[in-house]
Amino acid sequence: MIPTTRAQEALLRTDLPFPLFRRGKVRDVYDLGESFLFVATDRISAFDVVLSPGIPDKGKILTQLSNFWFDRFSADVPHHILERNVDRFPPELVPYRELLAGRSVLVRKTEPIPVECVARGYIIGTGWKDYQKSGRVCGIPLPAGLRLAEKLPEPIFTPATKNDSGHDENISFDQMCSVLPSDLASRLRDLTISLYERAAAYARERGIIIADTKFEFGLDPKTKELIWIDEVLTPDSSRFWPASSYEPGMSPPSYDKQFVRDWLETTTWDKTPPAPELPPDVVLKTREKYIEAFRVVTGRDPELG
């Protein structure tokens, strides 16, 4: 059952009585002292603009999908999640149980690494635009004659600077090494490719192509241990394509918010706020795509309650 408009509006912006550390495009982060409370709202953004209305249950679906992947690869790299069961949250959060259930996690505080770690297995998006201009992506030369959405000979690591507002900027690995120690940059590159390859192989067996994805990492302030943070391998942080309809040379249909971007491209919107309001059929179809991606990847339904 899709929430009513009033209930949905309550999940677009949370106003809990705790210090607000950051309000991102889709997530509200509260400082609880020893930990952060991450609350995934139902906001959706495209072209760096938060759209209206939100997508009902989106925050729950993406939180639970991230949790699935964090669990699957917990032996490879520690993640930031301390608690995801709302019944075990601190007592001060009990009054907000209904709001938080399924869409929130308590996480460790880390020193975020100021570079997004992007793995690309297919040529699409900004990578395709760079390739058309130069035959390279983030300084990496690629074979001539690649078609749109074609699988690359092997996955490539294409880091990007993180910006709180505006577009992230693709950089080369050498540029990354000017921001971070080279040994840390190398470790992040190798870990990103390894995680992507294993996740992509798992998803491919279930009929989903993960064309690319972005990861974020942080360091434990005391031990400097590398920690996997943020959200991972969701339709918001990755391109998910149904393998059954994939064909190189064309932009594949998608499980992710590309569906929303494609609709926006049919309008006269110039990519500056405010964006046009999403019509009900686009909202409903986008929600269905998020749920379908969750089901295919995990083999179960999300807990939407």
C-alpha cells in the first residue's frame, strides 16, 4: 500500500529533536554523540536537484538493500553500521520508532575520505561523454569503437571529487594521489574494483547488470582503519540494468532513477531549480522499479510495514 500524501510528506524532511549534522539530498544525519543516526527519506534527486513529490518507501528500500550488501561483504571490509534494529536503538529514539523503522541505522563516526570511489564495467553516462571526446575515461585509454553501454574489457576505477552541491568532478588516479597518500589511493582502487566485480557477478546470476557504482569510505579517527560508509550498491548509487533487455548501442532500460531522469529530459526544464513536479505515473513506476530491484537482488520483499 502506498502511503497517503500527508504521510509521505512527513518522510520527505525529518525534524527530530537532536543536533542535525547534515541534510543531504536524500538523507538526514543526526549527531547522537558517540554515533550518527542516518535517516533515509523518500526524497529523490536528479541533476543535483531535489524533486517533488518523493517516491513512497524509497528510503526503506534503499536502506535495507544497503544493509544486505554490507552484510554480504563484511568479511572484506568493515562497515559503519552499529545497529539497524530500531527496537535496539537508544531510549531517546523510542518515541520516533514508527518514523525510523526500516529506514534508519546507527553508524560509527569516521573521517570521510574526500573522494568517491567509482567502478565502471560498462561505458555509459559521463564516462561515455568523456570517451566520445578523448577515447579515455578519467585518463584511462579505452579501445576504439566502443558502443554506448558496451561492456568494457575489464572494470575501470574512475574516482571523483565529492561536492555537497553541484556536480561531482571526475579525476584521474594520479589526481587522486595528490589528494590522498598513494598507498591509500591504491588500496581504495583495488578494493573498489574487487567489491564491484563480486557484486556484479552476484547480480548477473540473478538477471541484473550493475553497469557502474560508487562507494564511499572513511577512516576510524583513532585506529585509522578503513571503513565502508554511506549507502552501497543501490539503484541510487549504481546503474542497474535488466540483463534480459540489455543490448549494446542503446541506453538500456533501468531499475534506477534513470527512469526519472529520462522523463525530465522530455520536458523543457533547463536543469535549474525548481524542477517540474513528477506526475503520479512516474512516481508509481519509479517505486515499482526500486521494489523490483530489491526483490531480484535479495530474493525477498522489502519490509515496508
